[in-house]
Amino acid sequence: MKKELIEELFLKFENARHFVDNIECWSARNLQEILGYSKWDNFLKVIAKAKISCENAGGNVLDHFADIGKMIDLAKGAQREIQDIALTRYACYLIAQNGDTAKNEVAFAQTYFAVQTRKQEIIEKRLSDVARVAAREKLSKSEKILSGIIYERGVDEKSFSVIRSKGDQALFGGFSTNDMKKKMGIPSGRPLADFLPTLTIKAKDFATELTSHNVVEKDLNGDDQITNEHIENNLAVRKMLGERGVKPENLPSLEDVKKVQRKLESDEKKILKETKKK
């Protein structure tokens, strides 16, 4: 998510909050607009799911979702009252969790309402961590799909490891998987991808998906054909990155993604405890 969009959304959520009896609240009507839902009826469905999540977590729905009216201006100075809901931070968090995560606004809201501080840089850091964990999980799924496809085409588990390593060598400019581990100071028994930045993880994922697609489309079989295909796809991804001034082998290693994931999950539990008290 671009920094400019994060700043814009941060200000929108900050400006939309208000206080009722010293309780931090957001209007559901305002939230609907900020989250990019054009129809109130569609947004009500998301709110309904959020209420169920609140009940399942042991919370009192009425403490977090308060039905209120809102006056809107009509033609010639007339006004009309429409349905609205006053939402606590916890309610907004649950709505974001049940919303359409394909929307940038919803993805941002999940972190904004989870973080208690108003510091924008903390929100940016958490969004970055969430994106990295999601990218790593996606790569694992793509590799699992590829392994399933090629096992049916005469490639065993040992050969799959070699194919994956050859792909790394192509992506990292001649550095093998073990070379990159030494270069980055990664324990030999740990997956390289667990310490890569998000961009490199996504690059590996894209090359892996290309291989899965082309193995089927080209009806490739055996170690040699599939290895060559995977090498070519990684070289193509490397070329694309190079054209944008990026050399994957020169990007720094990051904190173990497993530790990042555990921290996010731990923070999630703390957030749920804290927000349910408010």
C-alpha cells in the first residue's frame, strides 16, 4: 500500500472519530463511505457479521453497536432522519475483519482499529508485517500446488528441491539457495523465504505460479523439462526486477517471518482483550 494512500486513510479515520460520553466512536454511515461501500444495505450485511463475531467473542453487542438516527439535508432546506449506528473502536475492528479485504480501505482499517496508538508510523509498520506474512503464506501455497502438479509428471520430492534451488540460483544472479543463506546469515536448516523481504517473496511466488501454469499448458514432464521451465521463469522475473533497478541478491534479510507472525498473533489477542473492555 502506497505511503500517500496510508496518510490519506489515516486522516480520514482520524477526522471521522468523535466522542459520546467520553467513548471514542465512529458513525456507521461515515465508515461505510470511508471503507468504499456504495450501498448501505451491503454494508449492513458486514455489520451483521461483525455483531455475530462480537457475540461469539463473548462481547455485548449493545455496548459496541448503538442504533442512532442521523439527519441528512434534502432539497430546499428540508431534512430527513436516516438509520445510523454509533460504533466503538472494537465494533469498527470487527467490521473491518468481516469486510472485503480486496479493498485497500478495509485492509488499512483492520490495522487502524487494532492499533490503540495514534502514531501513523506504527500503523505503517504493522501493515508491512501483515503484508509480508501474507506473501510468505501465499508462496507456501504456490509451492505446494507446483509440487502436486509435477509429482504427477515424474518428479519426486528430492528432484523438486533441486528444481526449486535452480530457480533460486536464476533469480539471485547465480547465488544458490545455500549461498544466499550464507550471504544473509540465515541458519542452514531454515527456509530462505522466511527471511526475505516482501518483494523477493512475491518474486519467487510469481515465478512459481508461472511454472505451475506452463507445466500444464506446455504438457511438460520429467526433471529436465520442468527444471528448465522454472529456471526460465525465474530469469524472466529477475530481468523484470533488474529493469526497475532491483537486484534480489542485494536486498537485505529481514526478521524471521515466523517470529513476525507470532508477534502479530500475540498482539491480536491483546487487542481483543483491551478493546472488549472499552
